[in-house]
Amino acid sequence: MSRRDQITMSDEEVAAFLAEQRVVVCATNGGRGWPHLMPLWYVVRNGELWAWTYAKSQKVRNLERDPRATLQVERGVEYQELRGVMLETHAVIHRELEVVAGAGTEIFERYGGEGGGEALAAVRAQATKRVALQFVPERVASWDHRKLSGVY
């Protein structure tokens, strides 16, 4: 068995890892040819990562021009504890208020927001300036160095 095969996470492990982590780094193709990296909060819906961001942000402008994005979620400091998932995706930009507000509400609730009426009204008010980003995976790569059991 190859080293790559040894450290690959199963689909279930990938799903659990993405559910427990909190920040994804999103790489889009910038207009000057340089990768544009930005952290995002996200939720997982049916195996896809969803985020929301300002409609006029650079990442949205990049995705309007080229919908390809690479996402990475990682954890660990020492080599033997490194874990991560990289997703090559096509982003779908949603501008419909109900879709954007729904994604914003899920994100708000996931990151500790109280779901009271005032808070949800604030999320909905922000939704008019934002878009929801749906990242449809084309390829997934994962690694969990803990599976090497200290043998490198």
C-alpha cells in the first residue's frame, strides 16, 4: 500500500472532519494571474461547502470570471498530527435573497449566533449585500498523518 493510500481519509472521515472544523481557505484565480486566498466560515450541505460573502468582494469578482476554486481545510501543528481536505470545486454564485439569507442564517447559527428575531433580521438585512457561494466538488484529496502511527 502506498503512503498516499495509507493517509487518505474515507468519505465518512472527510465528512466528520469538515463538520468539526470552522475555517476553509478559498483560493480563486485573481485577475492578475495570481491565486487569491481568503478564509471563509462555512456550512456543509449534502457534501458541499457553502459560504456567504459580500457581493462586491474580490473573490466573487474572481469567481464571476472563472468559477474554479480550490478549498482547503486543515488542522495540526506537528507532522504526525496533520490532517486536511482539499477540494477542487466549481463555485455557483447564488444571488436570490431567500437562498442567501438561508445560507447566512445557517452560518450565523453554526458559529454561535443566537437565533432570536433581532439577530435573524440582521442576517436578512446583510443578505441584500451578499451572495451565497455553493462549492460543487470535482475532486477531493485528503490526508491524516495520524494514520501513520509514528512511522514516517
